[in-house]
Amino acid sequence: MTKSAVFALLTAIALFASGCDDPLGAECRYDFNSTFDASFDNGQVDALLEATAQLNVAATEMERDTLAACNGIAADLGAETSMDVGIACNNAAAAIDEVFAANASATIAIDIVPARCSIDLTATATCAADCDASFDAMATPPTCTGGMISGGCSAECNGSCTVEGSVACTATCNGTCTGQCDARVEGTCTGTCAGRCEGTCSAMDADGNCMGECTGTCRGQCMGDIEGTCTGSCTGMCQGSCTSDIMAMCEGSCTGACSVDFVEPRCEGGEVEVMASAECNAACETEVAADAQCTEAQVIVVFTGAADAVERIDALAATLGTHLPTLFNVIEKSVAVGRAGIQIASHLASAAGSALAAGLEASSCMASAVDIQIAASSKVTSSADGAVTVSASATASAGGS
């Protein structure tokens, strides 16, 4: 018997004992496949149901993204695709291994700018206040444990400053860099391209690597100006976000410490906690973690040396550059979402009394939420496992950084 069936049985017994007719006749109006505002006039019940929907929506998106990325890699490398995440990702990993094995004499490197996820602390406080009438956000604001707070800082920022848009940059650019890059690049190179040229190269070395001007896309190092992805420091214009270390005024988002209160604070890389009831803490942590904002990971795949199957390794570089960022994003987000799913699980089961007090339909919804949470957590786990399988296969074989 599933947890939700046990929950429903206990609810039925309790309602029969109270003299209610047709205890299981009230169907839940919510299907948990999209977010909603519950309206049972019980803060804890409403918050737990809303958080379960948020968890399910996030888990479904992660599963969809992982399946598409793994199938994309498999298809690009001539392997079979599947509608099952585990099979699709195993097929992709096996295809990657096959290409690496067939080109053992080539040196392959994968440079990664990882994704960064952040959680809205203001939304956490709002959720907690709606859920728990005794919560005081001014006295006990949400905390960011194991991470760093970021947000607007109208005074001195001591940490890193991220400016969004099209901006002059002399630091890490998460987006397109137009100018100089001190690491590997993928894009147009005006100057000497050292690495792989997807196009025409004016000078090649003995192993077929470009060591001249590349008319096309340069994957490697560029001794000149670039317009494309840079995994190191960009000096020029950045279209996206430019992040630099700072101890001064920050015109964008400050991560670290601010000499005054942060504006619209967020928690990066940590766990958010609020001094509300255990049920409200779990519900709000789940809701905001599921709605976390993540930057896009950047990946550049470069190979040098003689390749035994150039076309296939070109296809590998292209498909990893396209699909690995999605898988790295899934891995990053799964940490917070998975942790939140575990938090909410125990509190859904213990909320029977509150659900009964909120009415027949609330009890039906809470029973459904138990199964939804189990299914959603399974989606998160399978998505993360599949993403890790493929990324580990790629980076272990390539010696990625």
C-alpha cells in the first residue's frame, strides 16, 4: 500500500468517526502539474500543497531537459534515443566513450564555467509569513547556511560584483565576449587560432591543428580578438553578465558582504532556513528552491593532436558544447531541489490533522500530494543521475577542468 493510500485510509477512518458522510467523495481540484494558490484558509496546509506543486513542476522540467540533452547527444553521435531518462543518458555516455576510445591519440579538454543557482530570500520570508502567523521576518530573517548572500548593495561590496547586459568587462564573462580572452574560446578569432578550426585555417601543424588565421569557428586559444564564448577572463565587451572581485561600490549584484542591508537578497550555493514552524520551513524551502534562478553553464570542448575519426570527434565537440551546459545546470539545481524534496516529505505525512481541520477536499489534496512528492523526488533523482553519468563520462575521458 502506498503512502497516499495509507493517508487516505486514515483520513476516511477519522472522518467516519466524526460522523461525516462520503469521506472520500471530495476530489482535489488541483492536479499539481502547474503552480497554484491553495485556498483552504490554513497557512500550513496551503503552503505544503503549493510547495508540492512547485516541486513537481521543477522536477518535470529537470526531467524534460535531461531527456532532451541526453537524446541530443546520443542522436548526434549515431546512438539510439529513448523516452526513458536513464536509458537515454546511458546511451549518450556509451556513445561518448566510443568516440574517445576511437581517438585515443588525440588530447581532448573540456573547459567549464559552472552554473550558479540562487534562492530568493524575500520570497522565503513572504512564504513563511503567509504560512506561520507567529513568524517575524524583521526579528528573525531567513538565513543562508553554507552559501553566500547576493543582491543589490548601495554601499561598499566586499566580494564579487556581477553586472548584467552589454557591459565593458575585465573579468569573467558569462555570455559572449568581444575582445581578448586569456583562456579557451569558441567563436570568431581575429588573429591566430591555436586549436581546432571549424572552417578554413591558413596554417596547420603536423597533427592537423590550426596554428594560423581561422575563417570560421575557433575552438582553442586565440591570439587576438574574439567574439564568442570565453572560459577565462574577458577583456572587452561582455554580452551577458560580467563578474569581478571587488571591494568598492557595485553597480550590479554583490555577492559576499555589503556594508549596508542587501536589496532583494538571494542565497547562492547554500541552504535557506527560516525560524517558522517545521512544516512551514519545509514548505517554504521547497517552494523557493524549486523556483531557484540559475545562470547558464558554459562549456568549450577542444581537442589537439591527431584524430583517427575527425568527423566524429568534431561531432562530439559540437554536441557536448550544445548539451553539456544543460546537464550541468540540472546537476546544480538538483542539489537544492532534491534537499527540499526530502524536507517536505516527512511533513506531508504528518499534516493529516491540519488537513482534516481544513476540510474534506484539503484532506484529499494532501493525500494526493504525498504521491506527487514521491514521484517528483524520483524525477529529480533520475535526472541528476543521468546528468552525472553523461558529464562524468565526458569529463573523465577528456580530463576536463
